[in-house]
Amino acid sequence: MKLNLNHTHNSHHFKTNRIIFLLNIFAVYLILMVANVKNVSAQQSQSGFALGDSVFLLNGKPFQIISGEMHYTRVPREAWKSRMLAAKAMGLNTISTYVFWNTHEPQKGQFDFSGNNDIVEFVKLAKQVGLWVILRPSPYVCAEWEFGGYPYWLQNEDGLVVRSKESKYLQAYKSYIDEIGKKLAPLQINHGGNILMVQVENEYGLYGNDKDYLSVNVKMFRKAGFDGVLYTCDPPGNIANGHLDGLLPAVNGTDRPEQVKRVIRNNHNGKGPYFISEWYPAWFDWWGAPHHTVPSARYAPRLDSVLAAGLSINMYMFHGGTTRGFMNGANLNDNSPYEPQVNSYGYDAPLDEAGNPTPKYMAFRKVIEKYLPAGQKLPPVPASKPSMVIPPIALGQSVRMLDMLPKPSSGLIPLTFEDLKQDYGFVLYRTQIQKHSGVLKLEGLRDYAIVMIDGKKVGVLDRRLKQDSLTITTDKPTSTLDILVENLGRINFGKYLLKNKKGITGRVLLNGNEVKNWQMYSLPFNHIENIKFGQKPVVAGSPVLKKGTFILNKLQDTYLNMSNWGKGVVWVNGHNLGRYWSIGPQQTLYLPAEWLKEGKNEIVVLELLNPALNIITTDKPILNLLQQSALINK
């Protein structure tokens, strides 16, 4: 076949030109794409939250976080907004909160985000008020909270080790953080919400130094949807252990600007920004120890120096509120005894337990005003709420605890709360003993026991005082031995997190011989509405529940003065106000107006030791009264 060479040449030349043309088009396309990506990136940095070399950047401009810690679980839902408005009036631009695993998953696989657990509404309400949010959703929170935020049922998982790479822990952790992510990840600033940053773990450097474990945390957070700014926090000496490369290392417990800058630079590639994630204007209280206060004059100058240096800060607490129900934690270490915390979490904070401004609030507000952006003014300081004294409340109905026992569980040896699948409250241990006189010893008592023989109290044992034995005498051939054990709060900090079961966790010995064959009655007091009360008075001598009503024609805050009672718990209109204990320092229970009703109100008191005739109230809290006589083993 004869070829037309000229045609072939022209065709080849045409194809070459077309390829060059297409390559040029593609090059232009790539240039435009790169420019667009840069433009999008620039827009994102201009409309979100980012880490600058020395400051935070909000919408591309320097932003100083002035934050206060406030926990949704410790404030009545009806009062969230008023507390947030008070935060703005003091000059805060951000609220920080933990997320509490044990409130949201009280039983395995059963999640609760209703009522006072509705953290989604808490975050959205902060946005409405004009506050940013720092979210702290790690499974461990410490926070003077029961088991440091862990749900009790983790201890029923064989081999599970908290704060580790153990598989059962990570599986439970993943289930929890995924559920939190579904609720809260959409509220991050990079998704149009008001959550600026999210904390990974919590002071992990005080506990361990496993960087692989921290890396697993980050991966879980990312998979759960937390794709914004993540950070860790630790005291200065522990940051190296608790920090993971790539995350901002925040500092707890110091307010010296040069120290803060130095430790963050040393762990963050020589850069900032600089964030004091927990700054303590005072401290918390525990039963049997003095009330803690710190004058504002000591801390206002320190706040001034921090803000003048351009550092960001979160004060822990801005408003502590109340640890209601059975959710208080406890401390224990090798150098101190078991220390269960009181349920008032006022913390001597700027905003007191009832949400009223204090002198500390005014002093801090004056400092913050100096650093407001030009032209910005603070809202007026909210007025303190009125409080009232209610006439003495008679408690005309009563029932002995021993007369309202549920169906028991049986066992050769005492079972723990966890064995009984019980979270909080009380367990009554019952057995029969022969006529005897000798020493009764409870091995591993956790935490407080009332010992009764044939329905009469013969003594109490208190873990705080390292008491585990008492002498008992029985006159009958056979007597009923009852031991009522109270969970005073699982440890929330340190290595003893791993040893947190409750009840009688060891053997019961009588003159050295093991006592067996027990019946165990679970008394979590979750549903006091089901308790049947009688009209006849109950003779003191064993734990008793008393009930009464009172009529109101106005609704104001008040405080139940329980100093003449012994030890117990109070419910008003179904709300568990928490524990009281005459040893102090806390003698009153805060009763918020939001939980009262015009007309008839109902009160129930569980008294373990010494019931009084009625309930008296006061219009001021009593948080600093230790009654040494109450410390004696009655």
C-alpha cells in the first residue's frame, strides 16, 4: 500500500499541538485549584478558631480566652441561663465544663441526656447568651465527682483497667465517646457552633506517661467527630508525661506568666498560645475538715498579671454549685486517710453556691474590665437573689428502714455493691449469730457502717477514722446481726481509682471466726415515691425515714439547717439535695427556689443516727462549722 507521507506528518503535528494545548489547560486548572484551596484555607482560618504562635486566633484575629468553669450537673437546669448571664457580667467570654460519663451512661448501654443531663441544651444556651464553650468530655474528669466520672459498672468488667490500653476499657470508652460525639461534635465552632476547644484526657501526666494510650484517645476523639482544636492539660511538672505532640499543652495550677510560657514552649515546638486551663481561686471541702476560703485580695493581682501578659485563663471554679445526690467523690492517698467530699461545691468561687456574686466576683470583674476591647462595656452586675426562712417543718410520717426492706440477695459471703449491680446509696447486710460476746471486725469496709443487733444500733464504723472493729454482746440464743453500709463516694483521684468497690469488700469476723450466710438488701433510694410511710412516730434506735409537707406562698432560695440532726440525706419534691452530717463543716443544704412550688411541698429525710423533731431553715448557708463532739463514735 502506498502511504501519503505528507498527510502523516501533518496529522502528527496536529496531535502534538492538541496535547500541548490540553496540558496548558490542565496547568491552568491546577493553578486555579491551588489558589482556590489557599483561598478556602484562608477563609477557614478567618472564620474559625486556631492556634497562633503566641495567641489564639478567632476569625483570624487574636483572642484572649477569659473562661470560668461551671458544670451543668451541679446547677439546676432552670438556673443555667442566669448563671451564664452572671458570667458575662463578670467579664467572662467562655464557659468550660466537664462531661460526666456516669451521669450519661449510668448502666451499660443506657444513655441519658435528659433534664439536668441535657448538655446539648447547656452548650446551645451558652451560645444564645453569647459565650464560647470549652468542652472536657474525656471519660476521666476527677472534679471531686464520684469515681472521677467513671460509671460504677466498669468494675464489673473482668480485667478492665481504667486509663489504659486494656481492650475492655477502650471498648467501653469508644461507645461512650461516640455517643458524646453524636451530640456535641456538631456544636464545634468549625461546624457553626460555639465549642472552641475540646480537652483530651485530664491531667494524665499526674497518673501515667503512656503516649500510645494518649494517641488512642486522640484517634477516638477524631473518629467521634471532634475535628477541631484538641488540647491536654497538666500541672507544670507533669506536662511532659501528659502531653502528646501536635496538641496544645495547657497548664494547670500556676499563674506565673513566665513559668506558663516556658513550660508550654518547651513542649510545643517553642510556641504558644498560652492557656492556664485550671486556675484555682480557692478549694473544695471534705467531711470533718475546715471549710476552705481564700481572700480575693490574694488572687485579684495574680489574675491581673496573667491578663496583662496576654495569657488565656480558665478559673476553676467560677461557679461550683452543688454536688447533689450521691455523686460526691473522695480522696485517698498513702499519706492521708479516706476523705469524702461534702456536697456543697461552692469552692469559695466568685459566684457562690446559690449563684450570687461575692466580693471575689467584684474584685475579679474590676480586673477584667481593664482588659476589655476598646468600646466594650460589661453588663450590670446581677442582683443577689432573695432568700427566705420557712417556719419549722414538722415531719409527721415515718418508717424504720428495717421495716421497708426489698427482696434480698443471698450469699455465703458479703457481696459488694458492684456484685449486686448497685451504683450508690446503701446496702444492708443481715445474718444470724449465736449468743456471743466479742470483737466484730469488717475487713475492707467501704465506707460507713451502722451495726445493729435485733434492730438496735450498737455502734458505727467509719472508714475515714480507719475504724473496722467494735465489741458486741448478744444475750439471746440467736440474734439478727444487721450491718447497714453507706457508699460515701468512690475515690476520684490517684492510683486508688483501681480499688473502688463499695460495701463490705472482705470478710466479716467475730472473735477471729468468719461469719457466713448473708442476706443483702439493696437500698439505692432511687424511687422514694414508692416508700410507704406510717402516721405513728418511730422510736429512735435504728435508721429511720421521716416525711412532712410545708406550704409556700412565695418561692425563694432557702437553706435547710441540719446541724441538730445526725447524718443522712434529704429529698424535696423528689430532688435529692445531698448528704448532711453533723460533723461539718457543712451544716446546711441549699434548696433552690427553682425546685419549690407554690402551695404544698414535700420533704423526706433519711436519718441514720439521731432524728430531730423538725426541720428548721435559714436564709444563709452554714459551711464552716465543725462539731467536734460529732466526730466521736456514737
